[in-house]
Amino acid sequence: MRSRSAVWFGLSFSTCLVACAQGSGSVGSGSGNEGLSALPTSSLKLIDVQVSGDYLLGSGTISTPFNFALQGTEFSAPRSVELSDRESTYWGTTLQVTLPSGWAVEFSYARGTSDTSNLATISEVDSMVSYQLDDSWYQIFGKYTFPGVSSRRFSAQIRFGGSWVDSELSAQGSFLSTSYSQVNNMTDWLGNVGFGLEYILYETRDYRFKVRGVLEGEGFAGVRNQDIRETVSYPLVDVTAPQVTGTTELDNLIYGGGGRLAIRLFYNVTESGRLKVYADGGVQTRYTRVNYPEVDTSTGGVQETEDLTVGEVLWGPFVRVGLLYRF
């Protein structure tokens, strides 16, 4: 299933201060890096290459439009947007290359699956609807570590780049003697901007093992395109009855922000410090505002059409494990 966010290759600008030339990010972005400020002078002329695997166990909400594609059919009804709880799982990987100058480039991919169910209004009748969302995140970022504000124990970084989120939402339900289904293919094009701070909380005397505290934040904005197909049929009455199907497209403005708080562990596998293993653990969150055009509302018995903005949330614990090699 494909298309969505939330969130989020639109190369608008995005930024995320991450300490020590490390990856950061929301779903689908981030990586660990020991940090230029903590390296011996002789190592500053070398290039760091990092590869990590990421996992997020998330909870939150998703928004779903109903009756938009059924306008002009016999099931035409007021257009509405429903907000549902969800449980999500994301897996991903990140590749980052850090140059001696303090600049870095990061590529990341994440794949998520979300499931939920709730009561929704379809053709003016309440129906229990189950959903499944599959989304894929593709991101590319440029990063820069600020030498003027970094020291051996502390470092700060800014990042900017873009995200492409491809997802598919499917919904199934029934009401009275009819069945309902929706397939919604979504694409998000986002620009991100953010910050990251990192501080060494503990290190051994030989510097082979370090514990760091990490705080990262991010803002983003962009557009979402939804290609919606809604189908109503009568299988509970007559399996041969024709289906009523409608299609439409929606364009949404989306924007929001996110952050993460983590503990980062580093260990030098070799005495030269060229090969390191690292692991992150913590919590991250993402909040997305989605603007829906031409939603039908009723005030005092008067039917009106207006834009509606709803908030989607994703948050939960995450872990990341990776390798860093210094060439």
C-alpha cells in the first residue's frame, strides 16, 4: 500500500541540528556519528561513512476523507474527514557520509505499516471502518556542524533537505445492507528544516566508550496529493448488484514539526578508532497539520462548505544500531 504523512523527493529546505555530524530525524531519517569535535586532530582529515538500521514502534492518529469521491453518485453525501487512532511499526536504514570540512550528506529510507478502526459517517450512516496504511519515506539531507559553538563534549549541527512520502490507505466497512471500500494513494512532497544538540554525558579514560545525550527538532512544510477511489455495493442483499464507484483527487497543504530525545552509545572497536559501533534509544514524535478543502458542515440546519484543518500525530519509542568506519 502506498502514498502519504504527516509526512513527508521535494527538495524544499529542511534542517535539523544534530550533534557531532550525526544523523537525526523523524520517521525515516537519522543516523549516528561520533562527532568531529571529539576526534583527535589527526582524524579530522578523514571521511566518516555510517550505516544504521532503525526501528520505531508508534502510536497516534491518521485522517481519512469520506464521500469526496461519491459526489454525483446515488450515494452522494456530505463530505467529511474522520480522525482515527492508529498503531504503527516502522523499519528503515540510513547512509551518511561526513567530510572533514564538517559538511555531511545523508540518505534514508523507512517503511511503515499502520492499522486502525473506528466509527465513520458514510452516506450519512454511521459505519465501523477498518483501515490499513502502508507508507514509504525517502529522504535526502545536507548537514553542517558549527565549529564555533562545538567543543570536545558538545556539538551542534544544522540540516536541510527534502522528503518524498509515498503511501496507500485502504478502508473497509459496511452499513445497513451495503459494503464500503476506499483506496487512497497519497504522495507527500516536503521540505524540512531542523536542529540538533549533543553532549557527552560519560566517557572512559581511554575514550573508547561514550554515552551522549541527544536533542533534535525539525519543522517541515509541503503538499499532499490524494488519489481517492470509493466503492459502495450491495453484497448483503444481492451479490450480482452493480457497484457504485467514484474517483477524485485532493490537494492538501501540510505542515508541522517533530523531535526526538535519545541516549547515544559509542564504542571504538579498534584502538585506532577507525571502526565504531553505536546505538540510539529514546522517544520521538511528529505532528502534522493537514488542510482539507471543501468539507461540508452544517450550522443551525444550514449546509456550508469550508476548509478544514486536522492534526495527525505519530509518537513512540525508537532504537537505532549502526556501524561507523573512518577512511
